[in-house]
Amino acid sequence: MHHSVSAVLLFFLLAGEGAALAQSPASTVGLSVRRIELASDDAQPAPEVAVSLGLSTVFLFDSEASREGLMLEGRERFAMVDAGLNTLRLVPSEKISAGERLKLTVRFQDGAAPASATFVLVAHPARSEALVEVYRRKRSVETYQEEVRQARIEATQCREENERLRAERSAPDGLTGLISTKVLSGRGVDFRDVTMDVTQGPGGAAGKQLVLAYRTARRVAVEVTLKYVGDAQPWTAVGATLRSKTSDELKVRQVWQSGPVAPGSDTQRVVVEAEAASESPQGSFTLKLWDADMRRTVTLGNVTFP
């Protein structure tokens, strides 16, 4: 069943009216390569590397590493630890907690300096660094050229994003703004009540009461009414991901919450807005929300769009 009146009211909110807690989290959609160069002394701090439940993080070393010399704090929190001579693949299991910090030390076989490398694995609720290249020796010209190429692509994307943000900031509020930025693009807003279909993961920081899914020509949004479930600490979502069953991730544009979920607050609304990957995103998505310390999350599965 599709509706349109309250949907337009929601997108008034997304356009900027009454967004007291509006936030625009940085997006890390897409796979990028992290490059780490090791110094020959112990002066540099241990680099932090993001890992996440069920997602692979692969280290690629330019020197052969010792499998016996691998030391991983909290090894039981990983579903896979696959160590090769030049590679190390890690997949965290459900035993890992968001915000947890675990030390990883890799020792090299050739005895050259530095003899080992230490990293701090930081558990993120939904995102991980897919590929980390680690260099002990002087890097080749080709790797620097590739890094420059990626930097140019990212700079171009940043310029385009800045131009889009400036255009949206200069647009009028309300329905006129939605029309001027082509969010509606002549088709209006469709929405669907998916409360009965959506499943909630165990141990959430708040309970779901109502879930509505919205779609326009260029955007999708999920509105979740959350209820207090007895957590003593107030909870406010600061970040979100929308990921399909095939691990495709929609680019989240902003997260808005009407107020903290806390004792006495009854219910609060959270709205997650994302770019539509296609005219009509197919299949179901998992919505994950997390707070500032990344330890308390809300996970909703089987979210579908009209």
C-alpha cells in the first residue's frame, strides 16, 4: 500500500525544517586501499585499522611474515584468521564488540628493520578497511602514481560533493526546495509501512515501534520510531549504514533524530536518508545505527523500499 501525504511532510523535515539533531556522517562507501609505511624505529604510533563483524580486512605485506610470530589479541573474537607469507585475512565474528580495540603484531622473517609491525584493530559497527598494504622497504614509483591517481579521484568527488552541498544550501525550504534540487523529479514520494516485515537484532540499544520506508526519484529514506528498553544511558544515533544482502551499500546522506532515547522520553524518531542506487533499490536491506562510542547499536533487517 502506497501513500504520499505524510511522506511529503517527512521530506520537509529532511529538507531542513526542525532538524535539531541533524547530522551528516562521512560516507566510506566503496573499497579503497590503505597504505602504511613502517619506520625503522619504534617512534611511530601503532596505526589504527577499522574492522567489522562479518567483513574481511586483508593485510598485504611487501616482506614475508612469520606465521608463528603472529600475535592477535582476542583471537577468539575472529571467525577467520588466515595467515599467509605475504597476506593476512581477518574476519571478526559476533563475539567482537563495537568500539573494542585489539592489538595485532606481525613479525617478519628476514631479520631486517623493522623486525615487526604492530597495529590496533578498532571494531566498527558496520565498516571495515578492506585492503591494507604494508611497506617496510622503499615503495615503487608505481604505488605512488596509483596513490596520486586515487587522491585525484577523491579530490574530484569532494569538489562535486561541495558543489552539491552549496546548491542544496542555497535552495529554498519545503516543497519548493525538493522540487528545485530534483529530489522529487516529477514523481512525488512513495512510502510503505514495513514495520511487520522488519526484524530487529538482539541486544539493541532501543526497540523499534514503527518503520516506514520512503522513495523519491533520487533518494530513499527510512523512518524508525524507537522506544526506550531500559538502558540507563540516553542513546542518540550518529551514524548509519544501509547494506543489501549482496553487501552493496547505499550512500547515506544524513541521519536525523528527534531526541535522545532515554527514560521518560517515551519514543523518538530516527530518519536515515540515502542516495538511491537505482530507480528502485531491489531486495531487502539491513539498517544499522550506532551512537558516538559505537558500542550500543540498533540493527534492523529486511528493510524494503516501495
